[in-house]
Amino acid sequence: MKNENTQRTPRVPDADAILRFRNSPGVWLTFAGAAVYELYSSRLSPIGLKPSWVTAMAIIEQQPNITQSALGRELRINRASSMATCARMEEVGLVVRTPLKGRNQTGLCLSEEGLGRFKEACSIENALIDELLQGIAQPERHALIDLLRLITNRASLSP
């Protein structure tokens, strides 16, 4: 049974306590991202997944038979990291490799186990977001997504 009075350590520094950061959107975006990522990661841990794997699995689900190199490009990671990620995901049974016709390459597909765990990860994310955005109506949630998408695109494309 949880003790309601137990103090929990925050996942990020207290930006409100740092006067220079109190009204800084960049700090709040960074801290929010870090806190949500860490929380999501901890909730995925019992099913043996990491947020980066869930992203890779979403790409594989959308593009069955994607090559390991193409997956790395989609994830914006280098060849060595892509190889290691794919090998580890294959080792734990999340993906299978299938030979591609006419080429000396293989494509990646989610295994049945991988698809099941991917769906579970999506449910975990949905529950987490519902918990964090409790009391925020759908129109405001959509506006938040639009703003985050805009900020992400601008930051991602900046020199």
C-alpha cells in the first residue's frame, strides 16, 4: 500500500525556483520533454521496451520490409546505431528479417510478439497522456499538438 505522504523526487529541476527560468518556454519544453520521456520509459520497462524502440516499431509497422539502413535514416541515427538497434530488437523477438526480392538485402517486419508489445506500448502511452492531460479538453489538446509540431519542425529545420 502506498503512503500518500511519501515525498517523490521530481524528474527534473524545479524551474519555478530558478528565477531566470520561471517564464522561459524553452526551459519548460525541455523539462516537460525530459520528464515525460523518463516517465514513459519507466512504464515501458516492465514490457521490455524503450521509447526509441517504440518509435522504430512504429516506422516498421508503417513501412513493412523497410531495410535496416532506411530505418536508420528515418530515425536519424548512424549506421552502427541502426545495426545495433535492429540486432537487439531481433534478438528479443520484436522484429524478423525477410529477404527482399531482387536484392541482396533484408527487410524488417514486426513479429507477432513485437506487434503485441507495440500495441501494449501504445496503450501505455495513451494512458500516460490521458493522466498528464487530465482536465484538458480535446480542442486544447489538439492545439497543444499543433503548437508542439510547429515548434519541433522549426527547431528541427533550423541551421
